[in-house]
Amino acid sequence: MWRGAVARVLRSGGTGNSRFVSGTAAVVEFRRRLERELEDIRGAGTWKSERIISSRQGPHLRLEGGGTGILNFCANNYLGLSSHPEVIRAAVEALEKFGAGLSSVRFICGTQSIHKDLEEKIARFHQREDAILYASCFDANAGIFEALLTPEDAVLSDELNHASIIDGIRLCKANKYRYKHMDMQDLEAKLQDAQKHRLRLVATDGAFSMDGDIAPLREICQLAQKYDALVFIDECHATGFLGPSGRGTDELLGVMDKVTIINSTLGKALGGAAGGYTTGPKPLIDLLRQRSRPYLFSNSLPPAVVGCASKALDLLMESNAIAQSMAAKTQRFRSKMTAAGFTISGKDHPICPVMLGDARLAAVMAEDMLNRGIYVIGFSYPVVPKGKARIRVQISAVHSDEDIDRCVEAFTEVGRKHGALP
Ligand code: PLP
């Protein structure tokens, strides 16, 4: 029967859209409205297009229709593990041994030994009591606040926190306070106001992905202690590479014993496949398994994905050489770009935003960088504040010194050409 349906769609010249178009007046009007909205997005200059990569993720890419040997400076592949041969082999082995997927949520029939092993490994890596896996860190952030906080509680959130934290907080019924970005005076004032609530949870990104700046966790933890609050950090842009052994922002700033809850991703430095997690006290993790909706009502992580993350953690626990190599490359890029006359936001983080101010300048320079074989992305309003457009460069442990130098040279040429440098 489905063969007939497919043949009808093919004869109609598409994927079935013709049926959609010739639907009721409501459907026709709906489609017009969607098209108007899409036009508005294009008109506002905020359309996000996707370049198609026809090679593996890595420092050197092949882009569809765009030549080979493109130098990639815009992935979150901080440690270069996305295409690491051992990570790939671990995925293939897990696929062969445990199959393509579980066709089930965890509590029905979706938990394998590899899921439990990975949770144990994540907890050990972060030196916490337990961990719980999610399909993504977006899900981990969507699930945690609603499961933990009630109208009796309060959550205090940095105004520049990631969209998934903002959405997760929206879903909970706690009292909401938003403090100014990394402003400890404002956080203290909000904590004082929040004393009337049963529990206070301060929620912040460990490292902020648009600016490459790092939350002042020592001060946050001191305030949390003073006002009897808990601290939650999202470590997506820190896990695996910040701190002497890559444990993250809490290790970097010496507060591993003061941060109560960590959410992070398996989709960036830890192999780059997909997945997220929460790690922290055991009763908290036990409660999330009972109450957290994205965990309870979504499929288990596929074995190949579990295999990638598990191997990435093994590599990191064996040696911190990869994390240190990334730190040295970051330092090389930041100091050479600063010497060339550019302003790089943030400090010591592989996210290196080259601050340009003007949105058009950021767009044309990013385009011209690609003409020179360097793939970087310009960000402008509304992703970043008006007047703070930038090109975000991300350094990876697998960039060579020559790659970094080529990128700096291209920036210098393009910057001079477009007036960003004298
Ligand atoms: N939190 C932060 C700070 C992020 O940058 C991201 C991804 O962009 C996420 C959460 C979501 O992570 P995932 O891709 O695992 O859903």
C-alpha cells in the first residue's frame, strides 16, 4: 500500500506538499503565515544557513561545493576527539555488541550495562556520587529545575545563561531571579531578597559560549555559602579541558567541593557524538530518574554514542596531555591575534571571540576568511548585543601551530582589507 502512496507523491512532483497546499483554507492561510515569518527572518538579516560538510568533523574539512582543505575554527571539538580513531573504534564495537538502539526509555527496557558504566565513569571523572544520562544537555537542563524546585523555592540565574537553562527554568514553578551577567553585587542583592524562600539555587554557565568568559565561581560559591544556597553549573564549554586535569570550571577555580550540581554535554569535547548528563549527590540523581521528564519520556542513548563518550573519558582520565595541548594552542592564537591589533574577548578559553562591533563587518570578514580557506562564523544581534558583533574562533587540540598561524595571517589580511585593522 505504501508503494502506491509513494508513487502518487512522486507523480505529484514532491514529498506530498501538493496535498498540503490544496488543503483547507486554514491550511492555506497557515502556510502563507509561515512564509511571511520566514520572509521577516530573511529581511531582518538573521537567517541561519547551514554549510554542508562532506568529510568527518575535524580541523581540516571538505565542504560540499566548496573545495577541500578548509581549516575549521568553529566547532566545539575542543579536544579533537570527534574523529579520534579510538573513539570511532569504540563506537563501532558498541554498535556491534549492543545494537543500533534500545527502542525504549530507560525504565521500561532501555538500560544496558554500558549506560550504567558510563554514568559511573562520568561521576568518577567529576568526583561526584552519581550521574544520569540524557539524550542531550538541552534535555538535562530542561529536566532538572522542574524536577527539583517548587513554588516554595527560588532559582537565581545569570542573565546570559544558555537558552536551555533559560527554558528549563521557565518550566519550573520556583520564584525566578535574573542577576546581571557575572555581577556579584547584583547576585548578592538577589540572594538577600530570596532569603524568604525555602531553597535557593544559583544557576550559571561555567564558561559562556558567546564571550569565552568564565563565571566567577569562587565568589559565587562564597555568596552561596553566606546565603545558604546551592550552586548549579552548566559545563558544556568546560568539561574535558578547563582546569589542570580537564575536570572543568570548578577544578580551574578550586571549588570542586562547593558546586552541588553539574550538567554537561557529551556532544562537544567528550567525543562530540551527542548526549548530556547531570552529576551530583546520589539522592538528587535518584530523584531525577523518578521525576525528570526528558529522562522518563525519551529514548535511551544509542550504544554507539555511549561508546564514543566512554572512550573519550578513558582517554582523558589516562592523561591530561590533550587538554594541555589545547591550552597551549589557545594561548598561541590569543597572543598572536592581540599582537596583530585585534581585541579578543574572554581569557584563556578556546572560545576566542574576535570583537569587531559592526554586524556587516563581521559578516563580510567571515565570508572573506572562507575565501581564504578558513571557516569561521560571524555573530551579530540578536545572538549577541547590538554593536558587539564578532567572529567567534574556536581552538582545538588538533589544530597544528601552522593552522593557528595561517588563521592569524588570514585575519590580519582580511582585517586590513576591510578596515578592522589600521
Ligand atoms: N548548554 C550550553 C552552555 C551549550 O552551549 C549547549 C549547546 O550548545 C547546551 C547546553 C546544549 O547541549 P547539547 O548539544 O548536548 O544539547
